[in-house]
Amino acid sequence: MATEITAIGPLRLLLTPEEAALALGISRAKLYPMLMRRQILSIRIGGSRRIPLVALQQYVDEQLDTNCTFQPLRHVVQ
């Protein structure tokens, strides 16, 4: 079953793995190894794993710092 965000709800500081994967645009199967390698930090509450929003932003920021291949477009005069 595909999860879909259809509306902006109340601000939540913690996401389920499914929600975090959706936010990153990856599968849940891809997310779990990243959590186990601590590439993205998570916490356990009882039997549930939750990913802080700040951990997702931190991961994205780190990826931008190390993997960004963006190069500004140059104006081409013809």
C-alpha cells in the first residue's frame, strides 16, 4: 500500500520509518540500512522506531555538503 501525503497536518517532531522514507523519496527498505548504519539518527519508543525531523534535515544537509554536484548555469551569448 503506497503512503501519500494529502494534507499538511499538525507539526510532528517524530516520523515513522514509512513517513521518513516518503519524505526522502526512498523506499522503507532503503531507509532501514541507513538507520542501522546511523547515517540517519533514530530513536526507539517502546517497540516503535521514530525518526526526528531534524535528523532528516541533518542528513540532507550533510549530503549537500559532500555530494552536491550543482554548478551554476552560465549565460551563453549567441
